[in-house]
Amino acid sequence: MRRGNIILIVILLFLVLALFAFNNLFRIYEVEISVEPVELFADNQSTVTIRAYPLNSIGKRIWFRTVSARFKIEEGSDLVTVKKLDEANGYMILQAKNKTGVASIIVTTQKSLLPSLIKININPNYAEAKY
């Protein structure tokens, strides 16, 4: 083969691989909402982080990409306080108050079809004895 044909084939392969990477690895297909930790304690110190992550077609998190999200406390606004809210980067940090119960947060992202409902249990800060 001539040298020109080999260079043309390499360039075409590179373009095909770049197009595949863009469509399957760097494009947002889904948004995952993570809650860490899952439950809080009513001690005025426990915090929970709710974060929205973009996922690609393989189901992995996309590097160097963020997704915006809106957070609305639907239920239990008297149980938690918003410590930090960054809707542009898609995360929220909540801090528990001295009350127990369940707090419900609705998360709506730019790339999801339906909003997600997240329920956070706020447990008492002591061990209960069961006899």
C-alpha cells in the first residue's frame, strides 16, 4: 500500500473512534442521584449530601461534566436546615435539627424526564432498649 492510503486510513479510524467516544462516553444519557449517608441523627451535627451525577451510555460517571439540579424540600422542612446548596453543580448538603421524622426532597435535573423523590430518615440520637 502506498503511504498516502495508510495515512488516510489512520485518520478515518481516529475520526470514527473520536465520534464513538463522544456519543457513548461523554454524552449524558442518565442522571444518578446519590445520598450519603442514607440516614441522619437528630443531633444538630449530622449532615447528608445529595448529589446528581451524569452517567454515560455504559452507566459510568462522566468525567469533567456536571449536571444542574433543583432541590425542593417537600416534607420535613422543620427537621433539616440547608447547609450548602449549589444547584449549578447539582448538590445539596442538609443538616439535621433536634427533631426526628422523615424529610422528603424532590430533585429535578436538567437531563432527567421525571423528578426523583428522596426520603431521609432522621433517627433519635440514642439507643432504644427493647425488652
